[in-house]
Amino acid sequence: MTMLSTDALTELITGAYRPGPYQLPDGRVLNEYFDPYHLTGDPQRLREVARALAVLLPTDTEALAGPALAAVPLAAAVALHTGLPTAYLRPAAKHHGTHRQVEGADLRARRTVLLDDTARTGANLLRGAAALRESGALVTGAVCILDRNAGAAALLADQGLALASLLRDAGRCG
């Protein structure tokens, strides 16, 4: 199977924009938003996005991690494509069962890349990196479908983490 061209991949990703209104966690309202489930809910779209995300991984990547919820199918699909062990991040540790925030593969001492659907300010990615580091992972960077161009790359760079994305928003999604 051949990889989609850059234009076809961009068209696939921008096809996931939906009309708003959509309220951001900080209270701002957008006229349109990026719906990652449009991509992850369709096997062919998910396959193409996973293949493209895998290309963005640093060559020394030893493991992957994806936060709940939209990044879980992304991380699983990239893991299937690359063969890399993968873990999943809960928003917080469970109060029952394993009592862990990081579930799945053992990431201790592995160079791990955090996968996510979008990056806006980078705060969620930094929280995820902190949780992964607490579990022993060597977090080396982050990869996402859409960088919303709202400060994530700079915030992560300040912490020594590179952010790679398939597409940078040109102001559509604040």
C-alpha cells in the first residue's frame, strides 16, 4: 500500500473540521473545530493517519504513549504499523484495580514519544510527559495530527521536547 501524497493527507485531515460553535476548555468559543474521531473512527482514515504519524517518529523511538481518549486509537494504530510497545495514559490514576495512570507496555528506560490528536497550548502534553516520566519513561518528544499553532511547540521546546505534527493550523482553530 502506498502512502497518501501530502495534499491528499492534508485533505483527509482538514475533512475532520466540523462547524461550531465549540467551546474550548478556557471558555473561548470557536466557529469550527477539529474532530479527531472523524479520523480514528474510520479504519481506512485511521490507517493512513497512523502511517503518516509513524514517519514523524524520531528514529530512536523505543515506545509510544497516547492519552485518553482520542489518542488511544491513534497510538494503537501507530503501534500496529511500527511494532513499538505502547502505553495509554488515564487523566488520573485509578482509585481501584491497578491504581495506575499509565497502563499497557512497561516504558521504564525506553525512549518514548507521546502521541496525540491535537496540540494547542501544550499543557496537556506536558502533563502527559510528567506522568510518563513518573512511570520511568524517557519522554523524548510528542507527535500529533494537528498543531493548532497556539503555543504548544514553544512550551514543549522550553522543556526540551520537540513537537512534530502532520498539519499546522493557520488560525482556524485557536
